[in-house]
Amino acid sequence: AQSVTQLDSQVPVFEEAPVELRCNYSSSVSVYLFWYVQYPNQGLQLLLKYLSGSTLVKGINGFEAEFNKSQTSFHLRKPSVHISDTAEYFCAVRKGETSGSRLTFGEGTQLTVNP
Amino acid sequence: NAGVMQNPRHLVRRRGQEARLRCSPMKGHSHVYWYRQLPEEGLKFMVYLQKENIIDESGMPKERFSAEFPKEGPSILRIQQVVRGDSAAYFCASSPGLAGGGTDTQYFGPGTRLTVL
């Protein structure tokens, strides 16, 4: 079984500041890792994913994440945030190299960007 | 290429009524997943289906909940005799499987927000 821990439930930052949203996972098998964003009253949109290869993954809207196998982490970063980045961010994991594997989500991090 | 479609977007039911939630996967996707998001919580897996088959329902409550994905038409999540604790957002995701060398990434619909009065 897999589990995901998002270490911060709320992250307030000022506009144009850098941000890091932390995610740690545990699994006894190889995994794929994902970050999704949820805007108020909307569905989840895929930001980026790590499947294999380079540990630094670039996604949409200027976000990137780094997979660290030894620390079992997959932290999300953005060098300069905008007001429009205010949303809930979910880290998720699933078994790698198989189909039909459920996603296990963290509890989410609410990012609030203030002017 | 339309995304995952869910309807209705909002559903209000009184205790004891039935709720039917529909999900049409993305074109070319044969795998459907249902997740539930309770207020102030993350998403929890409920059930995974392929056409005409339930593959994994280990996250589904044992009573009152059922799901299907018929050969023709959308996937349906059915909740009988709803209770206030069923109030939540229900999200459907679809994926293509590993056919063609893909990675089976799941894409989500906008969700159905169920309110039980």
C-alpha cells in the first residue's frame, strides 16, 4: 500500500515570492508521482508527473517538482507566484508500470497568494 | 477532444432518496475511477471499472453504493437511501490503460457536488 503526507495544510505567501509545497510518500513498490491543482468548486487539473528518468520535472503554469528517492519526497516549487495560483494542491502516488492502479492522495495544501 | 464529463454538477437529495451520478470518460479511455472528497479532506478512491467490469471496489462502502460502466453509455455511481454523511464531491477520472505504450495517467472531471438535506 502507498501513503502520502503533505506536510503543510496551508501556505500563505506574497505575490512574486517563491513557494515550496512539501510532499512525502511511502511505498514498498516503485511508484509514479503526481501533483494536481484544484481551483474552488472545480475538478482536479494535472500539474505535472514523475514516471522515470530525470528527477526534475517541469509542469504547467511555471511549476516544477523534484523527485528524491532517498528522502521519498516530491516537493513542488515555483520561483515566483501569482494571485491566480491561489488554489488547493494535491500530491498523489500510484503503483508504477501497471495499469488500473488507484491514486492515493495527500490531504492537500491550500496555497493562498496575497497581494 | 472533450475532457471527462460529469453530470449533474450539483445534486440535492433528501435523506432516503437515490442519487445517480454520471461520468463520460475522455475519448479513447476505457478505464474509469470514482473518488470521493469529503469536506476539508483529500480525495479517497472508491471504485475502478473497465467496460462492463468492476475491477477494484475496495474503497466503496459495502451498503447502498454501487457502480457500473456499461458497454454503451456513461459510468454510473448510484447511492441508494442517501444520508447526510454522503454529502461530498464525487469525482470521476478516466485513463487509457497502457495500450500504445502510454503511462495510464488519470484525468479528472469537474465533479458532482451532492448535498443531502
